[in-house]
Amino acid sequence: MALVHPHTPADVGYGTVTLCATRATPDGGLQWAHLPVDRQLWAVEALRDGFRERARLEVGDEAAPVEVIE
């Protein structure tokens, strides 16, 4: 069974999107990091990769998948 980190509307603040980076831990668990991003900044395509990289840094894995929660 794949590990899943569920999200709720409470994960997204007013006027933001939330980036969620996840990685598997050595003990078989899941670690995640949430990064709220202002919607107006997220709308700028040229900035998105930088936000994704920051979310990956927060979780400690430069190759971690990043989900956008709106």
C-alpha cells in the first residue's frame, strides 16, 4: 500500500496555494513539508520552479515530488 499524505481545505490559506513536498523516510514512513505561496506570485510562471525547489529543500530531498494544493 502506497503512503499518502492527505490534504484538507485547511491546508490552503486565503489568497495562497500550498506546495506539498513529500519523501519516504528510512523507517518506511512519509515526511512532508508545506510551503504557502501567494496566488499572485504563483501566477508568474517564471517563479514556479523556484518555489518548488524551496519546498524540496524544506523536506530535505532535491528530487521530492511537489503537489500544488489550491
